Amino acid sequence: MFAASQGVLVPVVANPHVEHHGAVLARLASVFAEQGLNTLVVDAADTAPEPGELAFIDLGACVEPLAPQLAYLAARGLPMQFVDTRGSCTSFVPRMMSVVQDVDVVVMHAEARVLARMLGDHPLRPVLLASGAGESITHAYAALKLLSQRLGLMSFDLVMPSNKGRGPTPAQIARRLSDCADRFLGAALHDSATIDADIAFGAASGPDLMRLAAAQLRVPAAAAAAPAVASSDEPVWTAERTARALNSFLSA
């Protein structure tokens, strides 16, 4: 199930409103490492540490081992060092693929606006992060919208920390985000999984997380299909009307 082709990129959309997002990111990445895949987490989010002093001389020297076959690279602000005259950072991805020898999976954690510059036309399925906090769901939807409009990506996964009985359940969060994506953008939520941020490395992962991780290794090219164009007789959704409808729907 976890037979990966060389250098699979798993983009994870940063969400500062998700509690324990660092532990959730590490747990998601560890699923690949636990299956024998050399996995590198590239943390380019605004909340990540700045890259080490050697980043522009020997990037590999800045990689920190976290567990067997799992490594971490602090890369806040680093993608923009690879920006070209068209505002694209697509050259950053192959550079990261070469940082660790025989890398199988690169988990790229960054804000949606940065991922939009990096991913180009790659047929990928970004992984959204969300929690029970209303701000996190709104942030996840905004990220989904940005990536769908800039890159034409219309299929997403969702990972959530377990709420331990507080607030909306993960199933309710996934349903709300899925319905909003479908209703307002025509996008689809492919899969969702819950992560216990307190679980130790090496512990058995739940079947939903295992399924999501395995599917990320074989994302179909159809995931990059362009969004459908609305017909002229469909209602025009202004920014204000969309915001009102989205807030009402999320609070239902």
C-alpha cells in the first residue's frame, strides 16, 4: 500500500488557528517514515523557525533527524529566495527533493499563498489542516479557495487534531468544509483523518490516516483538473454575499 515512487511531494497547508499544529504535522509525516519511506518535513510556514546559517551554503547540514527515516528542515522564508522574475518558486521543490539522499516523501508545510508559488502545474492534492475553532475552518476554506483559483486544484484532503469531546466533532468539521467547497467552488474533499497530537511516534496509526497517506502517494492526474466555468444563468456570488453565506453555513 505504501509503495512510493521516488520523491513524492505532499503539500500541507499551514493553519495557525489549529492547536498543536506542529505535533499534527510531525504525526502525519511519521506515517510515511513508519512504512520505511525516507521522509523529509520542509517547514516553510510563517510559524516555522528560520533556516540555519548554513542554509545558503550547505542546506543538507541544516536537516535535523527526528526519528529513523524522518527528518526536519526549518525553512521559513526560504522559498522566496528561489523566486524568479515571474514570481514563481517552482525551482524550490526539486531543490528540496535533493536535500536528503534517496528521499521518498517530502512533506511541504507552508501557507497557501507560498504553496501557490511553488506547486506550479503539478497534479497534487493539498492537505488542509483544521480544528474545531471557527477561525481554523474559515482559514482552511480560504486556503482551499486560493489554491483552486490560482492553480486549478479541485481536490483536497483534510487532517484534524482530535478534539477530545470539545466543540464540533471531526466528522462535523469535515462535512462543513466539504459542503462549502462543493457549494461555492465546485471543489471536493477527497479524504479526511483525525490525529491524536499526544500519540507517540511508532504507535499504530488509525485506518483513516493510513488510507489518506497511502492515497497521497498515488494522487491521480485528475486532481489537477481545471475548475468548471459557471454558466451565464447561474447566480453571481459577490465577495460580500459569499462571505455572508459562508459564515452562516459554518456557524450552523
